[in-house]
Amino acid sequence: MKTKDWRVTSLKATYVKYVTSILRGIPFCWIVSTAVIGWACAESVASESGGPDVPVMIGNEADLDACGSIGAVSGLKGGARSFLAVRGGPALRFKKLAELRLGDRVWVCESRNGWLGIVFGPEGKDCGVSSPVSGRRAYNGSCSSGWVSERYIRIEAG
């Protein structure tokens, strides 16, 4: 499990400290005071590497591709200037890591509550997810990864 750093975003306590959690990037309210007067709510701090706060997991079955489907960005409204935000986790509260345009292709690696964990790179680049990998693990290859709303990905294969 990956360790997450947290920062206090709302405060009604006399003493505040930074906390660390291994809760898979899920924000929660936590008392961080020695003399509790109120409450404090912590949220995930963006990773310094620029990668996702909630890693995209690849490799589920030994004889299947590391990411099971290929999809394309679709259904965007707003013309040529519209984009699909790639986020650091499966929710709007996570920071935007990148932007995808209509027709951009992605590898779909996992799904969580209406969000897809994806891997993407320049057209034609081998991101290392189109063949089996040993065991389930976080993607750490040469391409980018993150989370998008499943509503805007049309599955083309897999």
C-alpha cells in the first residue's frame, strides 16, 4: 500500500500537525489536536512526481493483457477547445494531471464507481500494458496514468 501525505484544510483546533495515512487516497475528517476544541479535515496532497494520488493498477490475470481494454475519448461538448480532464484519483476532488482531446486513445486498466483508471501516451507509443505482466501492481511505465469519467470513454476493444 502506498503512503499518502495529508494536509489540514479546515481548522478549529489549538494544535495542528501533518498526518500520514495509508488509506488509498480517500479524504476523511480526522482530529489532529492535543486539546480538541473543534475538528480538522484532511485531504490528499498531490504527489510531487506529478503522477496520480491513487495509482492505476495493472495486471489482473496472468494470461491477459495488463490493461484489458482500449478506449477513445468521446462525447465531449464544446468543440475543438473541449477536453477530458485526467485526474489523480477517481473523483473530481483530485487534481487535474492532464487533458485528453476528442478521439485520443487510452488503455483502460480498472474501473471504480464511474471512473476509469487509464494509461495513455503519444499515439503509437508502447506503454507496456498490451501484454501480460506478473501480478497486480501500480502502473509505473514510461507513459502517463490517471483517472477519467467513464462517461467520456468509448470502449473500442477488450
